[in-house]
Amino acid sequence: MKRIIGTEEAIKRWDAFADTYSKTHTEQGDLHKEVLLNPTLFSLMGNVENTIVLDAGCGEGYLSRILSEFGASVTALDYSPRMIEIAKERTPEDLLIDYKQGNCENLNTIEDKSFDLIVSNMVIQDLANEEKAFQEMYRLLVDGGSFIFSILHPCFVTPECGWEKTDSGEKLHWNVDNYFYEGAYEQDLGDKEKMILFHRTLTSYINTIIQTGFVLESIVEPKPSIEMLKKYPSFEEDFRCADFIVFKLKK
Ligand SMILES: C[S@@+](CC[C@H](N)C(=O)[O-])C[C@H]1O[C@@H](n2cnc3c(N)ncnc32)[C@H](O)[C@@H]1O
């Protein structure tokens, strides 16, 4: 579990997985994003019209496209060249999104205080050096700017977790183990792809936020709305424990 791969290998894995990953994404992202993450992110962001936004780890770019349609001026950044290629292919000509290839842990080609808002959706748990990335996000924000990020909920999604089921497959409860392990672990994402994620405790995240200088403004553990439950009844189980946690920080 402790094996750590380098950035080159991590980029290769995301490149190889990019096409499969993108097939699960519509213009609202995948189902978990449509039901849980998007409503939370948009309520935390508020009105983005005329704001200068960085989508850090944009993937195939659905969130950048929505933000651009809402009137934000968007820079979309990812370290996987294939992800950026797909995001560009999916972007209509009238949306002026500035795509950049780059690593969230070192964005020294971008000037200080370039953005009003930085959003990073399901990326931070991919980073080997999240402290460096937080410092970069802090540097890139204007004074008073916001950094909003979502991650797998570290208290429930640990290197050893999953449903305890009866022999007939009925879900009894969600098991959690190895919460205090901090470091890399592999997770199956596609049929054959294994991705490297980094687990950290909630304490580590919050201490990193404080040490970077951010003010913690809000935390949300997303639950499905009544409307979303009507559309996707299987999300009822998301009332049992939280898959995600979303932070809003202020510089
Ligand atoms: C789970 S996907 C999320 C993509 C997108 N934010 C979304 O919500 O659909 C994680 C993305 O982060 C990118 N990524 C991971 N680590 C990165 C890093 N250090 N710098 C830039 N991009 C990174 C990956 O290439 C991948 O596209």
C-alpha cells in the first residue's frame, strides 16, 4: 500500500484512463457529480458571472464548460495531455476556455493573484504533495478569493472500506478500516486501470488548510435532494454515510 509512483507515471495512468473516464461524463459530469457534487459546488460558488476562475484538475472539462456558460472567465488546467485534448474536443467554439497543461503542485508559470475563485473537483486526493498544491492555490488567489474543493470523504472512504453484505447481497452497513493510514493506495477505477490515490485524515486536511493561511468558511457533506432522489432512487443509500466532503476556503 505504501508504494508511491512518480508524477510521470501518474500522468501516464490518467492519460491511459482518460477516454474510459470521459465516457462516464455527460454535460453534468457523472451521476455522483450530477446528484451530489454539482448542487453543492454551485451553491458554494454563488454567482460566477464575470469572475476569473481556475478549474484545477479539470479532467474532460464539464465543470469548466458550465462555469463558462454561467459567464465566468475560465482557465482549465490538468496534467494529463489526453484529458486536455478531450476537454478541448468537447468545448463548443463560443466558449472561450483557456486550457493549460500543468501540475497543481507547481504552477510557477501562472502569476500571483490571477484568480477570484479556484475550484478543484475530486482532484486533491490524487496529489502526492497536497501542501504544495494548497500553497499554490493560495498564491494564485486574489485577496479575499475563494478556493472550493471536493474530495472523497476521508472518514468513510479509506484504503480499506466497503459494504458488509448478506449472502444474498443485501447491504448491512459500510465498513471502514485503516483510517489513520496516511499515504498512497491503489483503487480500481476502470476495468483494468488502477489509479493511485492518497489517503489523509480529516485532521491532516484541516491542519494543512490552517497552516497555508486559509480561513475555513464552510464544509458540506453532500446528500441527495428530494428531486434528485425522485430521478435516481438508488441514491437513497447516500443518507447512510457520506461519500464526499466539500470545503470552501477564503484567502
Ligand atoms: C477524478 S478526475 C476529476 C476531473 C474533473 N475535476 C471532474 O470533476 O470531472 C481527477 C483529474 O485530476 C487530474 N490531476 C490529478 N493530479 C493532478 C495534478 N497534480 N495536477 C493537475 N491535474 C491533476 C487528473 O489528470 C484527472 O483529470
